[in-house]
Amino acid sequence: MNGSNWFVLQQLNQWLAQGIQPWLATVIETYGSSPRPEGSMMIYHPDKGIIGSLSGGCIEQELIEQLAHYPSEKKSDKSLIKSTSPQVIRYGESPEQQARLALPCGGHIDILLEKITNKDQQHFQALETALTARLWISRHIDLTHNSINIVHELCEHDIQRQPNKIIHALKPHDKLLLVGAGEVARCLAEICKNLEFDVTLCDFRDEFLQGWQVEGVQVIKAMPDDLISEAFHDKHCAIVALAHDPRVDDMAMMEALKTEAFYVGAMGSFVTSTKRRERLIELDLDPEQIAKLHAPIGLDIHSRTPYEIAVSIAAHLISARAAK
């Protein structure tokens, strides 16, 4: 989760606990192509550097240079930073700035900049607590009254802009259940934990679980169908069967294909996948449910090694998540 807003908030709270008061920058609007989506966050302090990102690096550098000289340049016409109150800064407004910052022709990026102080500590702790509890939450930033509030709500868009008000929706990571401990599962877990997935590994076979460990990934000894029905059944879940053993994978697919999970897949060749579908029909799944199954799993990149296979699956998961 190193590149996520959740990680940024965790670091921000650590800094505040140490008495460090950083700047917080949030992408609130992009026009033209942008390497970071709306809602992306970054924190900066001269003694700590930056956590998170706003672009490919050009805007970060421009912003840091101005923050490094604040407040000595706050009265300068060249400075975009006018005060410590929340403010919106636009990058890419002029052709000169577009060229210097390597922005696409006609493109711009709007950044909400806030100076975070100790009085904001409770606000950001509440955000981190909500995300840890897998709750949807949003920040309401009032630019007129210089106030920030928290609302528990589901928002369709990451950023909503109103006159003198910005709403930034924050949501927990999608959950990814890997069924079947093994080398492909290990490689996929390492990749997906840094793709803003909350990763869990499930297996009931002691001989496979022994020694299987990936930092930041929960390992549960359980029957996959029971675990899926309990905790991996909504549209914010992905379920991937990697055991290559029908006793494990079919059990998971029987339950997973009945859920609202946005991605359900099983590893195996075309021949193996055809036989799996035939077995699932015999197990009373209907054609509509079986049609949700991704098998063979992953994108066709001619992968062979466990890590290459994991890369192909991760790419497929990213595509499916973006389309949901």
C-alpha cells in the first residue's frame, strides 16, 4: 500500500504525533493526460521530504521549491502560495508553465494545498481509523471559512467541487483473496499489496501453509467457501484460485461465483479451465454464474515463471477494478 492515500495518512499521523506539521497537497482536478488521478495526496516537510505524489515529479519539484521559501516569498507576485489557509493552485495555466512542467498541450492540474497543524490531528486520526475499519469517509474542505469536516458517506466521485467547497472521498482498499498457498500466490501477494489491495491468503492444507509468509498479507487457515461467504462476497472483492488442485479451487469457485465479487478467476490451462467449467455445471452452478469466471486467468503475455504469471494476473485485476 506504499503509494496509497491510506499510507500517506498513516505517515501524516506519525508526523503529527512527533510534532511535525507538514503541508498536504491533493490533486482535485486534471485536464488532459495526468500520471496521477484526482484525489491523489502528497505530504511534505523540509525535514522529512515527501510521501505520496501528485504527478510524474515535475509538479512536486515546483511546489517543494516554493514551499521551501515560504513565507519569505509570500508577497512575491511569482509565488503561488499566498497563505497557510487552504487554497487551490493551478499548474499548467500558461504555455511556458506547460512546457516547463512537461504537461500535455492545453492540460492543467489543480492542487488543493493545506498547511496541517497540531489542531488537525484528531481529524486525520479519524480518517485513518475509518479506513482501517473499512468505512467510506470524506473530507469536506470549506475554503471560505477555512474549516475541514468529516462525513461518513458513499460518494460516486473521488473529488467533488462546489463553490468554495471541496469534497474528497476516501474509500478502503478493495479486498483480494488468494486461494491456495504457493509460489504464484507469493509473487501475486507481493505485487498486489502495493496496488492498493487488502490481500488475504487462504488455504486449509498445512503442508502448503508451512513457511508461506508475505509481510502485510493476512494468512488464514480455512475452507475457502466458508471464508468467502463470511468476508469476501461484495462488489469490492476479488477472488483468485491458485491452488491448481480441484479440491481447493472448485470449492472456492462454487461460492465465489455466487457473490458480487468484481473479479473471480482460477489458474490453469485452457484444457484445465474447460474441465473446471464442466465440473461447475455438474455442481449446479448456472451458465450466467459460470460466465463470470476468468479462466485461464490473467492477460496473455506468454508468461511462464511464477512472477510473470503473477504480473499477468495483477494486470488483469487492475483492468477489472477500473471497469467496475
